[in-house]
Amino acid sequence: MNFLRSLDLYKVVILLSLVLLPLGGWYCLQLDEDIAASRKAIQDAKRPGGLLEQIGTLQKKVEVVVQNKLSTSDTINMPRRYFEGQILQAGGANLKTDDFGLTDPKEEPATIPGSKQRASDFVVDVTWPRTDFAVQLAFVYALLFNCESGAGAGLAGAGQSIWKLRDLQLINATDERLMAGYKTPPPELSDKWTIRSMKFARREPRKGN
């Protein structure tokens, strides 16, 4: 108690300095270490293949996805854009827009199964005009998945695509001449296929029926 009574302002400042100076020194040391780590992280990020380059690449990909993302109404109003994007994504760099063609949706009458409700089917025909154009089954699977799921157009999170496969005809391209000549094909066929027919359709109930 006598010690506390004898304290004055100068003594208090000295006591606080004895306590705070080590703490301040430790804090400054931590700041120096954090600054050094930050500078090293910045240098590593600026290097070729570093985080900044990776972030820039990912940002461009995200921007492309956002720009190309279609809503369900877009797939109805702009079917050509939808199918062209999905098919090109399935084919990659080897597929060009002139390798296939798209027709405008053709309306066909239909009836909803299990009821007398009348509906309209809107059918899009994907044509493959080149007679020498052959694909592997993996491409066909990827194309069908893209068009039916809407994954490439950013629809997977909002729901599946409204377009479903209506018709698909494939002919093995390697031995088509043997088949045309009524000759027996070899036991194993090459994975080369010509798409003779490919159609997708969406169904819309008719109002008032």
C-alpha cells in the first residue's frame, strides 16, 4: 500500500514502459515476419504459372461461362444457339460449325401419355451434311449428354434441359461399303460412325384442350 501511495506519474510511466516495451517489441517482430511472408507470397504469385496467372485464367473462364449461360426460356427462344454451343463443346477443337446443320423447330401434334391431353412437340433436326464425316461413340455420348442435360450451357444447377433425344441413327463408317455390297463385315468394327439422323424434341401442352 505504501508503494502505491508513493507512485507518481513518472513512476507509473516507467512501470508501464517496462511492461509494454517487451510486448511492443514482440508485436513489431510479428509484423516484420508477416510483411516478409506477404512479400514472398506476392513474388511467388507474380511468377509464371503463379497464383495471379491462375486467377486470371480462371476469371476468363468464369466470364465465358457467365456470358454463355442460358436460361430455360433462352433454350426455347434461341434453340440454334443452344444446340450449336452444346455440340461444339462436345466436339472440342476438332469440330467446326460447318460440320453440322440445325433446322428451326418443327411443330408436330402429340398426345400426353396416359391422358387425352393434346400437346405439341417441337422437333429440331441436327443434320450432318458431310459424307466423309465420321465420329467416335464417345463424341456421340458427350453430345447427347450436353443437349439433354444442359450442362454446357450452365443449366445443370437450375434444372435439366427441356430438349430430349427423339431419333438417332448411326452407321459404322469403316465397313459401310461392305454392307452396301451385301458382304459379311469383319467380327470387330472400328469406332468410326456416320450420323444419319439425329433429332431432339421438347413437348408443350396445348392450352384450352
